[in-house]
Amino acid sequence: KGHASVLSMHETGGRKVMRIIGGLNGSLRNDFMHALTRTGVDEIDLDGVSVVDSAGIALCLVATGRHAVKLGAQSACFAEAWKKAIAVPGAMENAS
């Protein structure tokens, strides 16, 4: 079963904000990495994330570790998955 995903870019107060709604998973990889490396992202708004998998967490680890992106608003399901991911020894170091 797939989960619909929407990735959009917004500018708020001069900051580039990536907003993700729906599923945060590997299907977003190309758009996510394009935004990080070509457009530039200051913050990721994850408040609309309804399901997240390990590939989605890996994308966020890359964003925060390699690109110094700030995680903004977070849905409950993302916050729980993120908390577990960063509790793993070496998770943050492996992303950089």
C-alpha cells in the first residue's frame, strides 16, 4: 500500500521551507534531494506527515546532518519516529 505524498516549497520570512504532507518515504527522494541541493532549504515543516518509514527518516538525517536544515513543526507520528531514530548510537554521525 502506498501513501500519497506532497512535497512543496514555500518562502516564509525570507526562509525557504519544505513542507511535506502525507507519507514521508523513499518515493520523495528525488524531489527531496533536488530541493536540498539545488533550491536550498532552511527548514522542513513535517506537521502534515501521516506516515513515515526508514527511508523518510534517512532523508531527514541527511538534511539535518549534511545540510544543516532545521526541523520545524512535526506531526506526532514523525516526532515519535525521529525520537527513536536519533536515539540510535551513531545515527547523526552517519548522516554527515
